[in-house]
Amino acid sequence: MNKKTLLAVLSILLVGSFLLSACQNAATPAPTEEDMVEETEPPVVDETEMASEEAPAESDAAKDLDVYRIAMLADMTSSNVWNLFGPGASTYNYVVQALYWPTLYGLSDQRFDLIPFLASDFSSPFEEEGEFFVTTIGLKEGFTWSDGSEVTADDLAFTAQVVKDFQLGGNWDYWLAGVDHIEAVDSKTAKIYYTSKPGLADHEYGVLQNSIVQKAFWEPKLADAYLVIEAAADMDPESDDYIAAVTEAQTVLYGIPADGEPIAGPFMYDQWEVGAFVENAQNNDYFFKGTMVELFDDGTYHEYKEGEWEFTAYGESSGDVILSFENGPFAKAIVYSIYNQDAAVLALLNGEVDYIYNPNGYGPGLRAQLDGNSEVQVVENARNGWRFMAYNFRNAPLDDIAARQAIACMINKDFLTQSVLQGAAIPVNTPVPVGQPFWYNPDVPILCDGMSEQERMEWSINLLKEAGYTWDTEPTWNEDRGGSVDWGVGLKMPNGEYVPELTLLAPSAGYDPLRATAGVMIEQWAQSIGFPVNAQLTNFNNILNETLGGGGNWDMAISGWSLTQFPDHMCDFFLVEYGADFAFGAYENDELSQLCSEFKSTTDLEYAKEVGYQMQDILATELPYVYLFANPVQDAFNLANVEYPYLTVLGGLENLYGMQINVYSAE
Amino acid sequence: MKKYILRRFVQILITLVIFQTILFIILDAQPGDITNLYLLNPKVTPEVREQMRVALGLDKPAIIRYFQWLGNFVQGNLGVSFTHYPRPVMDIILERAPRTLSLFLTNQMISFALGYFLGKQMAWHRDTFFEYSLTIVGVVLYTIFTPWFGLMMIYLFGVQLNLLPIGKFLDPSLWRGVEVHANTIFYYMILSVAVAAFIYVGLVILTRKTNRTARQIVRTGGLLGLIALIVFIWSQTAYGYLAGDIVKHMILPVLVSTLVSFAGTMLLMRNTMLETLREDFVMAARAKGLSEHVVRDKHAARNAFLPVFTNLIISIPFALSGGIITETIFSWPGMGLTLLQAVNLEDIPLAMGTLSFVGVLALTAHLVADVAYAFLDPRIRYQ
């Protein structure tokens, strides 16, 4: 091809391309955001009609939200229900999917009372039937799956059987809580057979709140997984081959696609663009949609659907109504977009999202940005959890209550949280947070509460002296320079030996500046009365390995727990017989052990509360943990777009995954 | 030549095994394992954790796991991700790689072209205001703290000017209800660009012997024409607006990563060009009376091109994993972000799979660079 021809061909190609581009059909523009909003806007309603008897329906329509946009910091990783409540458990999986499946019971809004969901009423008292302890539960009529079929006792029995057959753990309780089997007496009545009488933790706060799946959908899908289980039927359950077969079966189970699975919650799966967003669509047949909920100040929980049904518990509705709202969902869809934290904040400020699901909290910089925007509100709520310092009872002198109390007394939590941490945390003194009013013991002893630094030092020294401790140089109060402790040197234990160097593990400042700062302060306070504490700020995984992982190279460790509504953590975190690895401090106490036995086995809520009060007394005195502080939950949302029926709740909106059911339009 | 390639291939295989061994040792030496994540969940009992360790093969000695890993790797099986259990690692890599490829190949091409052109001009205009100012700009951009720079750009273009999206690779409001997945769009976008690049390279080869003016017209016109053609073809499909949305989301991350990375190429090109300009053959070319642009573009720049080209080839595979900062700032779920999350969560198979993938690409790139040398520099002959 000669040059001229080549030039001509390419020039024609170029001009042609531009012409084609210029002449493209403009009749099929890409849908814009405005277009989509317009299409989904509710129809215009005549104002004269609004004043008529249709008012309640219009009020519902006014609350409707086209889409509730949640920013979250990581993608979901699995949509297989068996995996989701097992090894695939993650907070981001739960934000999107935890509400898909029905449970027999759940916890009420704001006060977290145990209330029936799928169940028609509370479960019957336990009766002994042969070798089993049995309870009977009726199911609500009209509670349907998204495919229109009824949720039945067969579904419940099937779910429990699968969990048992595949030995599923994690957040599945049917097997671990000792359920032998569940019998579907009829489609709306189930009998649960336990091998031993379960306590509140296993029954009310365990099995009864486990998810239920649809038998008709899952049964045919499990055939391959069951083949592996059946092949292992003759093996010794203790053998490695058997364990390998079970784990293989579990792997098959976790890998089964769940596309099109019917659900019975307020929202159902619609779309997942991996790494970008997930969308849930409203389940129009959700059983509780339109239900009115009322909480009374006498403790009564009351819910009803006008002319259809009514349920009352925990009182006689005799007091004043302290919270009243209509159950949703009002959002037609929920879009969960994935951002990093900084981008999520900018997206909220820009009005691109309505709420940020952010378990990491906001640093001062981000908080200032959020507070500076009039359309954004940040609400703070108490966290159901705390940061603590654990003592290692294996190592002297920390097995001595005098040493533990002396160090604990020196820790001035008010000074730490208000002056050092600049109000970023709230002091905590008890095993059960104040925000759990049912379980919290208001009379729990608080060591050295309200004392000055001098009084703390004197109290600690007297305590140690009484216990037989001596110093080469005793700590003294020095009035110079505004008053401070002249540090003690050469602290000796009652047996005459010097107190060895004590290693205090705390997370590094990069992981958690609050706990890192607390670690440094505690080191100083303990050293001031003669304890040779050495604070090591380290990777959080190292702390886990040394404490829960059994590494053992620690004397004191600062960490944190999120807590469950049922406070059996008072047993699990301290006593090996209940918590195994979680009781990493090796604390032992026969009285607490006895109380835990009663607490775990009782089915009487009031008696459990009484026992729980005593346990809190013991733990606040014996101090296997020194409770330090809790950082409040901060929830940021867009005032211009969304509203919630209430904002004050333990754990905040975050604990309710952004209150997806009850959020409504601010317009 | 064949012998050389074969010998290099064997060397690369040995290097790969050594690379895999070091990788395994380093990642396995991390304290704890994935089950540590469940230490904080009281409902995951020690028995269940042990069951998980058995299921994931973590109960076996390291040496057995190493050989299992190596054997599986040879068969193309990179194992199962712990954090996306039981999803295969290869599946995740294939899902994330196109997104990173789109972003960083675009960045590499733009920053290379920009760096090459400006570096050449800087060397040619030595000791002028142009060179000084570009050197300062280049050094500043090359040493800038990328996360801060990225956030400032987001704040400026995304929040204050509201011109560009502030993160992610798509706008959910456009993609809601769409049947096709973003990865399909990514695949077709990469295909479009690859076809266009192929045509353009053909065009360049065809116009090598033409005169300068005609060549410039055809090449520039051809490039614009190809771009217009791609835009036209996409606009005629039902999903053109989705591709447009992705491109819109790419602008800011590409801009930031280009501004940060082009300076390296520019300064390297300037230095090698300055060296070349001192060579006798350049003086000879001038003495022959050749025009300035011929001396600059044909004699000096082409000879200075070799190290810059090597730098480009070697850097392309690392772009796959090296975009950790950019991908994190812009919430771009590609290979870099995947690697970061895998390491943070001790998802060893996913971390190893990602790094192995990059390792294989890097070694392949070395081989390609070696072979390409022979074509680019006639003085090099392999034996």
C-alpha cells in the first residue's frame, strides 16, 4: 500500500468514526439517578383524600423510603446460611443477611426483652419425657416464606436436624446446647427434646433465637453433603477419619449456592455486585409489617395489629407509654455500598449515603467533619462491652487479692477517661454495663471511688502492709510540686521475695490509642507504689496468642469484650469449667462456680437476676478483671433523608445494624 | 535465541520455586492463624476452632503443608480462601484482577507516555526554566505522601467541586437492577482497549517508512479515530452507560496514581537521555546535518529508551499488587486491597495466591524484557 492510499484510508476511517459518534442515537440515554428517583416516587395523593379515613395508610406512605443507603467498610463474603452462622460469621455478613431467616423468639426494641417472633407465645415449662426434657412451642398462623408457603414446625425440625447431623457450631446452638431432636407435632406445633435441662443461656438466649431455614428449599440440595456424612456413619466418632469426614461434609454444605432461597424476614436478597454493593428488596409479606409496638414504663411490652392479633408481656400496660412506633419495613430497598472509612464519611457528608455502619468508631478528625455538617447527626450510645485489664493468676503476686486491689485502686479511671483520653471513653466499674438495667447491680462495690491520688496511694499501701508486703523504700506522698507520689522501691511479697518484673500487654497505639495510653498510665501508677510493671505495647494478635492462645508470657493484659444480652460472660470469662480458653486468667472461686452453676441452669429469669447480682459483687471485689472504660458507640446518619423511631439504645444503631426495619423517610 | 529463551525459562522456574519457598516461610511465620479471629467469639468453642483448623489443614506440620501447597500450585490450585471459605483463591483472583488491570494498565500507559515525552523534552532543554520547573514538580510528586494526596484530591474533586465520584468503581444507583455483572463490563473494556492497541501498533508499524508529517497525521488521527470508534461501539450497546460509569470512577484514581508515578519515568528518561546526548554518535548525527528532531527522536531518544522500557515491563506486574494504597483510598476492590485484607486477616492461602500470581507475572515480565531487548537494541545478540 503506498503512502497516499494509506493516508486516504485512515483519514476516511477517522472522519467516519467521528461522524458515527456524533450521529449516535440519543434516544436511549443512560438512566440517571434523577430518573430513577422520579420513577419510584409515590403517586401524588389528593389532599382532600388525605383528611379522610384513609389517613393511616397515607401516614404509612409518607414514611416510605425509596432506598435506605448504608455505607459499610467491607463486603459480605458468603450467602450460605449454614456458613453464615458458622465459620463465615462476620459483622458485614450479618448487616446484610441476619434478618433473612425467622427465629422462634427475638429481643424487643430498645429494652431487649425476650419476645416471640415466629412463636405464638412463650414456650411451655419443661417436662420430663423419658430421658428427655421437653418443651412445646406453638407457631404463628400466617407467618409465610417469601414464596408464599407457611413457615412450619417441619422447617424448625429440619434445621435443627441438619445442624446436629453436620455438627455445626459457631452461632448455631441446636447441637451444642444439647438438643436431641425437634418434633413437628403438627405444622404449627413443635416439641424440643433436650438431653439435659437447659438454662436460659442455652434455651431462651440460644436455641430459641437460632435461625430457621425452609426445608423444601434445602432438603434436595443437601443430598451430596449427606452422602459424606453417611459414609462416616460406621466410623469411630473419636477417630481422625471421622473428624475429616465431618469437616469434608461441612465444606460441601458451606459451598452449596443459595440462589433463590425463600426467606421470611423484612428484606430479601436482590443483587450483589461483589466489592461494590449489595441490595436487599423489601419483603412485602413480612409478618410484622404494620404492627404497633408499645413499651410502658412499668416494663410492659405490648404489640398489636389492629383487628388481627395482640400480644402483651412483662406487665399489665398500667404505666405510661415510653415508646410507641409502627413496625416497618418502610424502605423499599436497602443498598449497602462498600467504602473505606474516610470515603464513607465523605459520602455521608455529600448525601450519597444515609448511614454508616462503622464498628471502628470515628477519630477526632472525622468526628469534627461530621459535626460540622448540619444535615448529619452523630448519636452516641453506651456500648454493650468494655475494655479491661486481666490479671494472670498463675503468677505471684497477682494471685493475691491485696496486690490486685492495690493496683486497681491506683487506677484513677475518671482522670484517665476525662483528662488523659479527653472524654473519648466512659469509665466502667462493673461486670454488667449500666445500659443493661435488668441485669445491672447498682450496689456493686466500686474500689477507691471518688478518692484523690493521695488517698488512693495511702489506701493501697495500707492494704499491702496488712497483707505482709514491705518495701526497701516505701512510697510516700510529696506535697511539693502540687503533690505527687515519691515512688516506692524494692517491693517484697509476704514471703520476703522481691516482686518480679510484671509484663503488662496492651495494644499498640496504631491499633487502639485509648488502650495503649491506658497501658502506659497503669504502668506508671503501679510503679509508683512499687510494682515493677513493664508495659509492652504490641500487636493485638500477640496479645491474643499469649492470653487466649495459651502463650502464657504475660502478667497483666489489656483487651476488650463485646457482650451478649444474657450476661453469662460472668462465668465464661473467668471460670475454666465454663469458658475454657476464654477464662485465660486461671481465676478460681468456688462460690462463683456454684453461683454460675445455678445461673446457667435456672429457667427463672428473676432468680437468675438475683444470682447475677451476687456474681457481680464477687467479681467487683475479687477483680480477676479491672474494668477500665467503654468507648461509646457513635452512629452517623443523614438527617435530611432518614429518621428512626428512637435513638437511645444500648449498643446504638450499630448494634441494630442500622435499624433497617424501622428506618423511615425524613420527608 | 531459542536456546537462550529455554535457559532463561529454566532459570525462572528455579527462581519461582525459591520465591514460593520464601513466601511460604514468611507468611507461615506470622503468629497465630485464621482461627485466632474466632478467639474473641465465645460461641466458637475450642473444639469448633480445632475442627476448623483440621478442615483448613492447619493441624498438619509446616513442611507437609509446604509440599501440599507447592504440589497444588503446580496444578494451578491455589487453595481455598479462609475469609471467603470455601471459595477457591483462583476464583477470587480472577474476579479482582480485571479491576486492577483496568486501573493500573491505564495508569501505567499514561504515566509512561507522559514520563517518556517530558523526560525527553527535559533532557533536550537542559538548564532552562522548563527543566528546572519540571524537575521540582517531578520530585514533589514522586515523593508526595500518597494517602494524603489521594484524600486531598477526593476532597477537591469529589466533595468541593463535586465533579467526580469519591470512591468505589461504580455508582449503585445506576447498577441497581442491571443483569450484567461489573466484571463482564471490565472484561469487554479490556478487550476493546487490547484490540484498539493491536490496531494502533499495526498502524505504527505500517507508517514507519512514511514521511514525518504524514506519519504524525495518520498516527494521531488513527489514535483519535480508534478512541471515537470504541466510544461509538460502546454507546450502541445496552451497557455503554455502565462502561461510562466505570470510566468516570477510574478518572480520579488514575489521575492520582499517574501524577504520583509518572515522575519516576520522567526523571529516569531525562537522566538516560542526558547520558546518550553525550555519546559520539549523537555528535556524528549533528555533524551530518540531521535536523534537531531527528537527532533527538531517532538517535538519542531511541537509545535512551532501553532502561525506561525495562522499567515499564518490570513494573507492570507489580502494579497488580502495588496498588494497595490507591485501591484502599478509592475503595477499589482489586488485587491490592485483596492482598492487604488477606494479610490483615491471616488468610494465608489468599495472600500466597495473590503474591504467587504477581510473582509469576514478574518473572514472565523479566523474560519478556530480556527477549524484547534483542528487538529494541540490534547490538544485543543472545547466545
